[in-house]
Amino acid sequence: MIAIGISAFLFLAMPSSAVSMTETNSFLDKPRRIDRFKGTWIFKDYLQELRSTKSPLKAFEHQGQDGTISFQILNSRGSYLWSINTRFHEGWTRGIIEDIKPTSHANVYEVILDTTSSNPYALLPREEIGRRFLEIIRQNGNDVREIKWRERPSEVFVKADSPLKVDGWVNAAVIAGKYSDHEGRKYIFTSSSEAKWPERSFRYEVLTDFTEVDEPVPKCDIILIKSAKAKESESIGFRWEDGKLQLLKAASSAATATSNAADTCSDVPFLILTPEKSGASGD
């Protein structure tokens, strides 16, 4: 059985104490170095595996220390936040209480985080949560494209070009697009996660969290079909082969809106879709 954790966990509620500290800081009213680092940062090894295989299941094996797959530096309601995504399952958020500071090392900047509140999802020791050192690896002019945490020298993070949430850019990298079957009928998976098929339309989510997958691990990736009625939740397996998207029946039991029980997928696809040459996202 696959248990779905917290997808796109980056936008967590920030403690009230952190809000007051960041909102009263004078750096909010001045030109800010931190704005160069704003956005979603994806673990490079995960992103490369996702793009090359179009398989979130295979990419899931490529994680940073403590399962870090992505993090965000964002401005929310006048406050700057640092938010971590671990394995698409849980994470934590801290307020940033000062503008980032240059250090004595070239292209290395210090980030000071609020540690005044407890957080059950904090996976690092308290003293490590309080500060980060970001090193610029690659930039185009003033546009920072790749960075790493100085304390984790082997882990590089790439800035996401898309403004979508985490599950959105996974969908865009893996399945979003326009397709046709062998009879020429059209199938669309949009960048906003809506499927438009000849006989039906539905909202969906590409499964990214394999943290609590029971054995055996599923043989294929999973599309979760969203339904307002929990008992009618449905899952479809998928894989890419010879440049075509194969859709597979997923063996499941007791599937609900919060847990998907697809243990295995059929080896024989019930539908094979050929991408349109335009490469459009489907919107």
C-alpha cells in the first residue's frame, strides 16, 4: 500500500513569533541581497534523474542529506521565509530575520533564521537550524542559478524556472502535454494537473512521496485521480517506453483520498499515448 504524505509541503504556517521578528526588521525597507535568492531550489541530482527517466519513483532515490529534495526562500506577507521539503513527506519553515550577509569567502552568504519556536518536523540540531551559508555556484549576471549549502559541499541546488509549486513542476517534467492514441484521439494532461480525455476529464496528481510505500515497491509510477468522494479515489500506473507514455492498471484495495493502495501495476498497458511534436504543456 502506498500512503500519501504531505505533498508540496513547502508552504507551512509560520510561528507568530517569527512573523513579528521579520516584520519589524529594517532590512525589509531597503534593497535586499536576499531577493537574488528568492524562489524554489531543487536538489540537482533529483532534478536530473527526474528529467532523464520521467519517473518520480526512480528520482526519489536521489535526495540530499536528511531527505532534502527542495527548499524555498520566499516573501510571504512582508516576511521572508526559509522552507524545507523532505521527501515530499514533511518539512519545516523558519523566518529569516536579517538580510543575508556576505562573508569573507567569495560568493558565500550567511542566512540567519529564527529559532525561537519548536517544530516537530525540524530534522536538524537547533544550532544548525539557526544559520545557513549559501555559496553561489553559477549565475547569469545578477541572476543566481545554482547554489549549495556551504556545510553540505557535495549538494547542489538548481533554481526552478517555473512558478509552480513542487508537485506542479514534477507534473510538468514528467507527464504534462498533449497526446494521441493509435486511433488519433486526443488526450491532454495540463500543467495545472487536469486531464482531458475523449470520454472523461478529471483532476490528478503525480505521486511523488514514496516514504511509506510498503513492500513490494510498485513497478511503476502512479497518477492519483482526485475525487470529491474519498471512496471513489482511483490510481493509474504509468511508465515511459520508446518515447511513448504507457498507462497501466494499478492493483489496489481500500484506496482513499489520503492513501493509495496500488501495490503493483500491470505489465501490459491499457493505453499507449504518443506525445504531440509541439511539446506543449497541454494548456
